[in-house]
Amino acid sequence: QKEVEQNSGPLSVPEGAIASLNCTYSDRGSQSFFWYRQYSGKSPELIMSIYSNGDKEDGRFTAQLNKASQYVSLLIRDSQPSDSATYLCAVDTGGFKTIFGAGTRLFVKA
Amino acid sequence: GAVVSQHPSWVICKSGTSVKIECRSLDFQATTMFWYRQFPKQSLMLMATSNEGSKATYEQGVEKDKFLINHASLTLSTLTVTSAHPEDSSFYICSASVDRGLYEQYFGPGTRLTVT
């Protein structure tokens, strides 16, 4: 069974620190990888997508992909209290067969 | 860009009645739409995937006669919960995507259904 694993947390970091969120996946053939942010009581919001090995940066966010290790991560620099949310890792295993992880809860302490 | 709306944002209905939820892609044409439900403090559960003009593909364990999905156009999909029961109370979220090989999903704001 294809799986996406995330540490449920909570991950607590002080304001201004780097938050590091990790995700592993089981289907080696996966080609598309996403990070979504979900605030409590709200729907998910796409914040990063990555398709090739290496790093992809967008503002304070950096997504890292290592297909050989089947590992995706999200770094949030200069973390703010407004970043406190659940972060969902999602992996598309082929043609809109997207599997979501259970999410990691992040708390940024002011 | 990539804005998805849902209506209503919340609804309360009596047991045994039916409820229709609309999902619209406002600034793009969605080749594929998805319906999820989410219970408190739990992850997303995919209910079904629909493509415009064709029947929805339901996930295992989802009753297709209870959760009717219609993807009438490239910008509109509807989910009808028929003969609702209190256990159907949940947060229903749709998402939409364009088939350009990127497989990004853009989520609507969700509909909170309470069945009394």
C-alpha cells in the first residue's frame, strides 16, 4: 500500500527560528510532491510544489526533494506565529493519484 | 489565480433530508475535481474524483448512492448528501486541478455540515 509518512508533532519552534518539516513516501515512482498548509478549521492551501531533486525556494519557504531516499522536506525560515498550522505533505503517485500525509502540527512561539 | 469557491460554507439540516454542496473554479477550467471529508483533528479522506462530463470515481467504502457527485462543467461540481444522518456531519472540502501534468490541487474553503 502506498504511504506518505509525517511526524504528527507538535513541532514547537521559537519565533525567528527555522522550522524543518519532514516527509517520507513509499512509492519510488512518484514524480510530483506538494506541501499544503492548513489552519485550524480551514481548508488546505498549496504553498509549495516540487518535481525534481534538489531545493526549491519561494520566499521564506524551501522545499527539498531526494528521490533516492524517498524524502521530502519543507524548511520555513524566520518562523512567525502566523506560520502555526498543520502542514500536509502530498505525493502524486501517477495521474492524480495523490496521497496526503496525516500532517505535522507546527507551533511558533512568540 | 487558481481560486476555488464552495457554497454553502456551513449548513445545518435535519436527519433524512438531502444537502447539495457546490464547488466552482472561478478563474480556471478544472479538468478534474476532488471531494474530501475531514473529521476533527484527522487528515483528509478522499471520497471521489470526478472529471467533467463523466461519472465520478469513488474511493473504496464511499457509498455512491449516498454521496452523489455531478461534474456538470469545467467550472462546477456538486456533491449531494442524500438522506443525511448525524454521522455524516463533517467538514467537506472540494479541490480542483488543471490537467497540465503538474497535479496541483487547489482547495475550496470547505463546507461544514451538521445533521441534527
